Amino acid sequence: MDAYTRECLALEVDTSFASRRVTRVLDTIVAERGQPLAIRCDNGPELTSRHFLAWCVERQIELVHIQPGKPTQNAHVESFHGRLREECLNLSWFQNLFDAKRKIARWRTEYNEERPHSSLGYLTPNEYAARETMSYGKDACQKTASLENAKPCVSHFPTAPATATGVEIEKLCRTIS
């Protein structure tokens, strides 16, 4: 999830996640959106593994883990997960993993493309991202890219609010614990 545009860039559904799967998803996002400056993530095993740490070092991406027991350090992602659980997971009956993937993908499309967000001036996340890309240009967005992770999210715009370290950081979305 991108904390600045509120876009859910990926929403993986499965019974478990290995770090190699997480980095494959992140590679896809990086190919589409540009290299992030940083990734903020929790302390799950897939996000503290040697493979994930090496992936970040190779790409010179700053890795910022939130403090254990401090979900407010990832407030946008926590809010997103609450909305996902309340509006999709708690209301849906999944017959199997394929059905869960289909229903959750439909919810992600609605979230990104159909639902306006008050924090974005009542634009959808996709509309807001498109407007920001037009305002700053794709190259400027990629040069100032930054990424956060939720069990992993990405911000590519120079006006994104900075954290205490001066780096905008977000989460890529993972669900079904």
C-alpha cells in the first residue's frame, strides 16, 4: 500500500508467505513504479530473513522495521488492513483459495478505482496517483520513490510527508494470516 496515494499496489492471498515470494512481488512493483528509497515493515519472519535483507542491500533500499508492539508506526497500513478485514474478509465466505483470491482482487479493484477517499480530496487512489504523476512527471516520481511494507506499500511523489528520518516509507499489502 502506498501511504501517499493510498493505492493498494499488491494484495497477495495465500496460506503463507516466504521471503522469496515477497521479493518477487516487490520486484514487480519496482518494475512498474520505480525503485523505492525505503521499505517500512513489521518484524515477520519473511521480512527479517537473510534473503529479504540481501534483496534490500542489493538494491540499496533502506529497510526500516517498526518496533515490536508499535502498530501505530505503520498507521496507514494498519488502517488499510482494518478496512480490508471489515469490508471484505469478515463479509465473505471463501470456498477455497482460488475463490478468496478472486473476491479479494475484486475488493482491491473497488478500493483503488471506484472508492473516493476523503484524505485524497474525494478522488480514488488511482485518480490521485495519476494527477500527481501528471503534476510531477514520471521521472521525478521515480527518483523520489519510497516504499512501506505490511506484511509490504509504495510512495513515489516528492510531496509525500516525511517521517522523523526524512524518508517517506510505506507497506506492500499482505492478507489472510
